[in-house]
Amino acid sequence: KVKDRITSKPGTSLHGSLPCTVWSTWQFMSIAKHGMPYNLKLEKRRAKSKKMLKSFIECAELALSLGGEVSFEWPRFCTGWLLEELIRFIHRNNLYAADVDGCACGMENADGEPLLKQWKFISSSPRVAASLATLRCSHPTGFKHGIIQGSTTKGTESYPLSLCRTLL
């Protein structure tokens, strides 16, 4: 359905943000703690993630071929960025990268402490990448951001309004 929509509306822009839990660096600790049974389950979950990524790339390639723009986001240190198919997609399309920090977008925890949620965006648009790249932490060296853990983590899955406006 997505491909049909893109085809019927040439120039469509597409943004992707897939679940990243299976590519979190915390998975290394979980593997160490729970061993091979956990790793086998994780590999099945990662295979599903790779399938979703493949579908996004197919749609993104179609959008680009019809004059649209594409962007994609995952946490900055997500190991999914090392996937060969994603690397090839980025290079094949000469995509631009931008790092974004949540605190620069007003992201805070329940106590009002700024959160240093660290995202990486790729985009076919140099304008989008340049705009996003302005959203970097400006706190002084040594500043203590709020900790992203537990119930705070769920709230960092959504983009703050200022990030949405910048992306658009």
C-alpha cells in the first residue's frame, strides 16, 4: 500500500524510524547475562527488524526515484547503523547525516531535567540535514543531564514538537 501511495503521488517525502531495541548497545549486556538462549531469541527479533529495514529502503528508493525526499532516524549509538544494507543505501544515495540532542529540543524528564537523548538522522535533503544539525546540546562541559532509564525511556521514543517542526 505504501508503494502504491508513493507511486500515485510523485514527489512524496518519506521518513522512517523503526523500533531500535534489538540494536541497543544494552543487548551486549543482556547476551552476557542470559547467554545463548537469549542470543538466539534476539537474532530472530533482529531478523524481523532487518525485514522492516529492507521494506523501508525499498519504499525510500521508490520515493527518491520519483522526486521525493527521504529521511531515517535511529539512536546515535544504535548498532543497527552498522547493518550492511543500511550502509549501502546511505552511500548509494549520497545521504546527509545529522546528529540531534534531545535537550536542544526541550526534552526533559518528569523532574524537569534536560535529557540528552542522542539521535542520528540521515536525509536526502541537505536542507533538512543542516536544519537538524543545529539541534545540539549547548550545556557547558560537565553538565549533568537527567538519566534515561526505566519509565523515562518510553517518553523518549517520541519526537519533541520542536524536532518535528525542524524536520518538516
